[in-house]
Amino acid sequence: TNEVFLDTDCAYLEEVYDKVDGSSHIALKESILVTKDGKNGFGIQMYKTENSKAIILSMKTVGASSCIDEGDKINILFRDGSRLELYNISDFDCDNTSTVYFGGGWGLRKQLDELTSKNIEVMRVWTHDGYVEEEFSQENSQQFLRALRCLSSM
């Protein structure tokens, strides 16, 4: 279904305070887990820093190479048939993480608008030697939309 149902309850977000440096950010209380078999897939985390207007979207992959390079793609197919291509902004590392920044000095406003208005059907996160691809359940799609909309409105 293409229906986008959203509530206004942002209770699944929390403020995380770093007592050492005094900074804080808003984040999901729990990562959104997108997996069919519990072994391969990815966990999605979202953050918004206190001093920044930027939203950080981070995908931790399992099931392909652990190394991800700057510029590696993230392909998204929405339930309405449209597509979006994003790119990992982080330097080369082997910690299974692909990261995208939206807003602030990073731009990508149009892409953020798409992500906050459509249900994701499939996401493919490229690694150094392949990719991890998973279908989003309706619950995954709704969790993603709700969280990103909440962060965007803060």
C-alpha cells in the first residue's frame, strides 16, 4: 500500500547527553532493524545534533564486506515506484557503516523531503565488495518515516 500513516508522537526519540563534553543530540531510542533472516540486513539510526540543523542517517550493514568507502551508493526504491540515490559521506572504514547528512551545510533538502513523504520498499547499501539489500516491512517503513519526520520538525 502507498498510504502514508503518521502519528505525531515522537516518544521513540530521546535526548542523549554527553557529560564529558557537555553536548547533546536527539536520537532513536532503538535502531530500526531491517532483516528477513536475523543474520543479514541493516540497522538504521538517526540523529540530530543540538547545535546543528543537520540530520544524520546511519546504516550499519551485515551480510557483505564490512568496508565502506566515501561515495559508496545507497539506493532506495519507494513503494510508489520512484527511486532515490544517496552517497556515503564518511571516509573509507571497515566498521560496516554508511552515513548521510541532510540539512545544515550539507544540503540534500530535496532528498530529505522525499524520504519524509514516501514509504520505502527496498534499500540497497553498497559496500567495498558488494551490497546489502533488504525489503522494508510496513512497520519498518512507518518507523523510518515517523522518526525522520519527527527529527525534521525539531
